[in-house]
Amino acid sequence: NLVILDRIENPAAIAELQAINPKVTVSFYHYDVTVPLAESVKLLKTIFAKLKTVDLLINGAGILDDHQIERTIAVNFTGTVNTTTAIMEFWDKRKGGPGGVIANICSVTGFNSIYQVPVYSASKAAALSFTSSLA
């Protein structure tokens, strides 16, 4: 199973992914990483009820627009934290969960900030620090 969570559905891309390996079921759920944590948990409950298990979470949402400060931080950092935190409710081994793998896509600016985009750089550094802390 491959589950895509995104704000915009792209049926052509989904069909292309499905065609790569017809044995894999590709499904789409509308999702905006800026929603509150409770909404993320609610969506994941639906997904886990259908699939029973999820092995890998790839957080890849991101924007580069320093003119939209709050949105940049909401997508690049808060969205990563909320989605990761939401899936932990299902994966937490201390609560009998199976565990899982998280791949948070950050940016080289998380290591080396770029003066032209300080908000973007800071949001990616925060996501990197969060991910390192989990590791």
C-alpha cells in the first residue's frame, strides 16, 4: 500500500504510481499539514482502520516563501511535528505499538542557513533539530 496525503489530488500522478507496480494499492487522502494535531490523529485513525498497519512515514511538505512567515513555519516545522506526533500514538512501543520509520525531509539550509531566506532556513533547522531529538 502507498498512501498519499496532500492538499491537492493529482489523479494522473496516482495512476502513474499505480502503473509502476500494479500489486501496490495507491490511495489518496486530502490533508493539510497545518491542521491541528487532533485532526491529524483523526485522519490517521481512518487510515490505520483501513490498512491495520503503516510502516513508514515520509514528511515531505515544505514551502519556501519568507514573505509568508507564519505559513512557512506552520508547513515546514509545525506540520512535521504534528504529523510525526500524531503517528506516534499508533506506533509507540511503550503502549504496545509496532514502531515504524520516520523520514522527515528537511533541507541543507537546516545545517547551513542562507541569508536570503532566514525564515525558511530557521524552519528547516527546527525540523532537523526535532528529528535529531527523536533519533
